[in-house]
Amino acid sequence: MQRPDWAPETIDIERPSVARMYDYYLGGSHNFAADRAAAQAMVAAVPDAPLMAQANRAFLRRAVQFLTDAGVRQFLDIGSGIPTVGNVHEIAQRGAPESRVVYVDVDPVAVAHSREILAGNDRAAVVQEDLRHPERILAHPDVRRLLDFDQPVAVMIVAVLHFISDDDRPGRILRTLREALAPGSYLVLSQASDDGRTEEERAEAERVYRRTDNPLWVRNRAELTAFFDGFALVEPGVVWVPEWRPDSPESAEDAERAVFMGGVGRLGG
Amino acid sequence: MAAPARPGAFARAWAKAVSGTSFLPMTQAQLEALLQRLTDQLADALLAEPFDLRPGHRVGTELVANHIASAEGLGRTVEVLQLRLIRDLGLVGDDVEDRMARLLAAIATGYARALRDRTLDEQESIRRAVMTARAQAERALRDSEARFRHQATHDPLTDLPNRALFTERLTAALNEPGRGAERIGLCFLDLDRFKVVNDTLGHQAGDRLLITVANRLRRALDGHLVARLGGDEFVVLVERTGGTDDVVAVADTALAAVREPAIVDGTELTVTASLGIVERQIAGTTPGHLMRAADSTMHWAKAAGGARWEVFDAERNRRELARHALSAAIPAALERGEFYLDYQPLTSLRDGSLLGVEALVRWRHPELGVLHPGSFIGLAEETGLIVPLGGWVLAEACREAERWSARGGRAPFVSVNLAVRQVHRPGLVQEVRGLLQRTGLPPERLQLEITESTMMSTTEEPVRALRVLADLGVRIAIDDFGTGYSNLAYLRDLPVTELKVAGEFVAGLRAPAAEPASRTDERILASLVSLAHALDLTVTAEGVETAGQADRLRAIGCDAGQGWHFGRPAPADRILERVG
């Protein structure tokens, strides 16, 4: 019998966590010196990093709003990270209080923090699991308890797929999730893309993230589009995230600076 | 959240200034509406009588609460307010510039306080999350270690402690300081004929039976450590015994628990067990000794028919160990040439001539001295080592016997004992034919002695082999005739040349002829001789020790004799010299 693979030997705050680095980019203080040092190194290499995180977070907000407006009332947010401002359940439950949200993250600190935030919210839960094991996520009792897979569910995989290597077969992960979904379900996806970046910038970003537990895997638009296999992309398709249904035309300016590409797909039927 | 007021040019400019300074979980329109509300509050404050700084604090606090919460957010707010608020809103007043400066200071103060509080709160909450996560990880680790430890020390089928844990506990009990004078006991238990259950009902049924037995032992022997060693073997540790009786009581309980009928797959099964008991003082013993002693004792119980316990007996164990050691040494002894042959004469009762000699194996053991067949042939037969040993005897006898013809005159035949396993081996005919060819010994100078029990087998093969050998000219003798199952049917089928009559009939002839028992033996011998002669067989009497016996045997018509009267076993040279 082995130790469960999600239980690290120690919780080491000397080691940067991608969840807390992301929180730092967003202006939060849910982070430690090592996280800030790594995030600052990233900013030195890629000065737009905070902008990227903010643009991505804004994409998440608009996508959830879009889904809420489309009548979706169930959300599975995988790779949810540190629950900083603008969480899925805040946005969804503000519009539709009956919305149910399950967060999934592999980082035990992020999970413990989420659990504290969600205390008292019986329509939201957090599960510690790895996106690499979608079947475990789908079988988790808390996921089964809150989400009814006979009804549409929005699966959010936002700013996390670039931590999944090709060896982990992201296509298989997405297929497993898709096969569990009812018609009318949605997939929201975004990840770092190397379209339009210099080789140097990409190398430097990858070097910074090699210090974390999660090295970076950037992908281009075609690869991202392929992840939506089986889903019908809603307008405008896979784009730089600021271009995805912007609040105002000017907020989509210089969109490629956001580095993140994303899209929303709907399961037909 | 936002006031319905339409955002004015100033609020829009403010919103534009703070966008992108940190993540704002709202649309641009929501942000503008929020800042319009704050603008209104600031405008009111600038004109209010008396002048009050508290709205400035509140605006600073509210900005942070709405996540406009970065250094840049504050800087740009101060800038845009200072540059545009009074002008854009057309505010007029004597001291409005003065008030603006003080209000900005209040906003910055409120903002910095709120941001500091928020930062500290967030730091606290993330540290709390780390502690929670750490506690959980440690608990998970402890649980998994406990689970791991349990799995490493327990049998997965029955959940009883396994051999590793049992050995650990036993070792601890033996090594605990100050307990040397105490006594300890083991019960080694093995189900009888468990294999039959597996073979007839299947392994799943066997497993269920083991679970049932394990549960009963656990219940019945509460307070003693019961472990499953593997297969259908269980062991019980009985600590602080006062003597063997204490362990016997445990053994009785265990056997009774096993004996209760068990329902497995709707079949009622009654199983029994064999149990070995060892009980002794702790001082001077080791876990290995105790386990081996209990294990051997269990096998004694099994050999005695099972469904019982036996208590360890050091003397019996010593004998068995010695026997075991002896049999284990046979292959090496063969290689080192520690075996040799003596020969005993088979003498004609008619003219006293030497007809043949019986080869008798000896073992010149480096420690025990010369051993006679009685001390190792039985062992060799049990272990199957009789095949290489018997093969060596046969080859050596043929090799030596061939040389005897060089002495001139009629050389005696050599008679060699064949064990049951040798006769039943497929290669016997080839082996003998090969030996005769290699040594050049004429077939009629080789006699193979087999026992009646060799022929008890129902298979045809040995009979066919012996017939082939007889056709070659090899003599076949039945050894110890008259002591076996007295089924004479095989005499019809077998190409027997000679009967060797067992020494116990001959022994009777030592008594005076007038004694009734002696007369009976004589009559039996006479009938055997006449039966043999009627079948055209010769008869050799074994165990002839006196001249009187020889005379009476001759009178009966017996053909030959063997025994001390005619000569003890000795090296071939000495035998041949004497007749030479």
C-alpha cells in the first residue's frame, strides 16, 4: 500500500506554488515569499504576466456570466487554485442562487483555503484531486452529491491545461470528462499559448515554472481547438482571452498581450 | 450594488485610470457605476457643513473592499481626483482646494488602513490554510502508515496476524528482560486433508473455510496471539504458561473450534486439524527453535492420523533429526565413495559349495563409523535416494563379480537387492543390460532379489521388465518369502528362479525338534520347499546359524543356506579365499 499520491510528505511553503503565484499576479496577498520571488522572476522575464492573469480571470468571469445567462446551473471548476476574488460560485450564485459549484485543485493549501471560504455554502464544495485523473474527479462523492450529470454541467479548465504535459494525454482527459456530460453541457478552456511569442520569452517562462511543481506546456491555437473535439465552439471560437465576448471593444485591444487563448464549447444534442 | 445614477465623465475617467491596476471582478459598466457613487459622496463631502473627513476614510475603505486594492490603484485615484474632481464637477467654495487636500489625505489613510488589514487578513487566512493542509497531510500519512503497517503484518484473507508479526511478537516475548525463568508455549495447527476441500469444492470454498476457521480460532482463543502462517497453517502463542497442561488446554480448545461443522457453499464440512505443542522455559530457546519444534510435532500428529495434538518430545526429535541428517548426507557420501559392499555366502546344502554371494551395502561414515543397511536403507527408500544408491550397489556388484571368474573354477553368482522404486523405474531393463555389457558379467551370474511387496502393484510394467531380464538369463529371487501377503498368484506370472525363505521360519529350527513350535516351522518349511520344487524353483534358507539348523534344512530338501553358520558378510576377497 502506497501513500496516496495526492498527499505530499510535507506542505513546503519554501517551494513556489502556481496557485499562489497566480494570486499574486491578481493582486492578492494569499502568498508567501517564495511565491512572490518566483512571480517576480516571471514578471522580469514576461512583464505582462500580471496582465495575463487578470485577463484570464476576466475571461473566466465573462464565461461564467455567459453560462449563467444560458441557463447553466452546475459548474465543475478544475484547477480552481486559491479562491481569490471573482470565484465561479460568487458570479454564478449572484445571478442564480440555486447554482451548484464544485472546485477541484491538486494543491492541498489551495483546497484547505477554499474549504474555509466555502464553509456554510451548501451549494459549493472543494475536492482535492488532480486533473490527470478525471475518472477519480467524476467518481468523487462530493462531485456526485452536488452535481447531477443527467443535467447540463459546465466544466471549467481555465489556466491549468498548460501544466498538463502531452505525456499526460490531455486529449484523453477531456474525452473522459466529455463522455460523462449530458447534452447541453459546456466546456470552458483557456491556457497559455505561444502564438506570437519569441522563443526567448517562452524559454524564460518555462525556466521560471520549472522551479515549481508544475512545469509549463504552451500550445498553439490549433492544439487548443482540438481539445474542443466533440463540442461546438460558441462565438467567437478559440481566441486571445480578451477577445472572447469583451465587455467593451476597447478592453479587447492588444489582446495577444494576454498570452492566454480560450474558448467555450457546447455539447450538442 | 451600484447606484442607478448614470456615470458622468469624471467617474468614467476614474474607472479608466484604475482598470488594470489589479483584478476587478466586475464589468467596466459596474466599475463606472461604483465610482459614480463614490464620486457623489466625495462631492457631498467637499461642500458639507461642517466639513467632515469621515466620508474620505469611507471611500478609501470602499475602494479596497471592491478590490481596487493595489498601490497603483491608490496612486491613480489620488492623481485623477486631484486633477479633475473639482474642475469636472464645477465645485465652488472658499476653501474647496484646502478641503480637497485634506479629503485626499483621508482617502489615502482609509485606503492604506483597509489595504493593510486586508493584506494581514489574507496572510492569516493563507497561513491557516497551510496549517490545515499540513495537519491533513500528516493525518493522511499516519493513516496510510497505519494501514501499510497493518497490511504488512496481517494476512489479507483472514486478517489474522501473519508470520512476520507473529515472529516479531514471539521474538519480543523471548527477549524481554527478566523473563528468562518464565515459560512459553506454541501450538502449531494444520488442517487435515485441506487439499481435498480445495480440489473438490474449489479454491474459493477453501478460502471461505479458512476464514471460518480463522474467525473461530480468534474467538475461541481470545487473549492468545493467533496467526496464519500461510496455506492452512495457523499458530498460537501461549505466554506465561505454568507447564505443558496449559498449552494442552489451549490445543483442546483450538481443535474443538476447528471440529465444529462449517457450512461452505451450502455444504456442511467437518474438518479436523493436527496440532503440535511445544512448551518450555524461555531461557535458552529461540523463535526458530520453537517454531521448528512445534512444526515437527504437528507432523507427528498428522502422521498419527490427524485430528489430535502431540507434545514435543526432545528424544524423538533428536532421532528424527539424526535420521534426516543421515539421509541428507547420502548423495555426498555416494560422490565421496563412502559406500562399499560386503558379501555373504549362499552355500549349497547338498555339497557345501559356494553357489553365490549376496551383496550387502556398507557406509563408512566419517563420524559414525561403519553403518549397516538397517540404519539408512529405510531412509533412502522414503526419500527416493534408494534409486541412486541401489543403482550404485548394482553397478559395483556387477563390476566386482566379473573379476571373480578370473580365479578359475566356477565363479559364484552375485545376488543384489532391488528396492520397489528401482523395479518400478522405467529404465531398469536398460540399466541392467548396460551394466552387463560394460562389465562383461554373464547374465546368469547376476541374481536380483525382490520382495513380495514389489509385486503388490497392479501395474504390468515391472512384471514385463523382470520377464525381459529373466529372458536375458538373469536370475530372479523372491526375498523374505513367506512374510509378505502370501498371495502366490504372482508366481504364475513371474519368471522366478529362486525363493529365499525368511529367517524367522529357520529360527524355529534351533529349538529341539520335539517342541511343537519347532515342528510347525519345520512343516511350513517342508511345504514351501515342496511347493518351490513343484514349480521348478530352488529354495535358499536365510538366517542359518547352527549346524543343527543346516542338517534339518538339508533333510527337508532345501537347496541352499545363508547365515552365520556358512559365513558372515565380508569383503569379496575373503569370501573367495575361504572357498578358493
